[in-house]
Amino acid sequence: MHLEIITPETKIFSGKVEAVQFPGIDGLFQILNNHAPIISALDHGVIKIDLAEAFVKTEDSSILIEEDINPKIIRVGIKGGVVEMLNNKVIVLAE
């Protein structure tokens, strides 16, 4: 599935992922490939992203992306926002 994380200032991440864990307002939840359509509010916390391929940091990579020991996992801290999943495309509008 495809994930985009966007803030009012910039696009933080765009790419193919296997799973994404979100800090929902009622607790953590995860979205996998072929998940049912969903729109949900997000609380402050960390988005954990399981990538389809190993992350390679470039000059264009956001400074908000935190790398993990596992090269296929990255994390992005947010202050809140909204997530929408539809047709294997996940869009996060984050603060």
C-alpha cells in the first residue's frame, strides 16, 4: 500500500509500506494492506512505519523521520492529525 504523511509545511514521507501503526485518540491501531476504508483522528505520538524496502536516507528526507535498528522500520513523531485509508492508499494530515 502507499503512504503519504503531510504537514502544513511539507511532505514528510511518501512511499510503499507493509503496515503502519498510529497513535489514535482511543489508543494505538494498525493498518495493513487491503484494510477496510477508514478515517480516524490521531493523537500526539509516534507513527511506526514498516516499509516494503529498507529505508535509505537522502538529502530530501525529512528531519522528522527517525530510523530504527531494523532498516525497514522508521518512525515519525506527530502532534495530532487525521488519517484516511482508501483503496490501499493511506494519507495522513499531521501537525
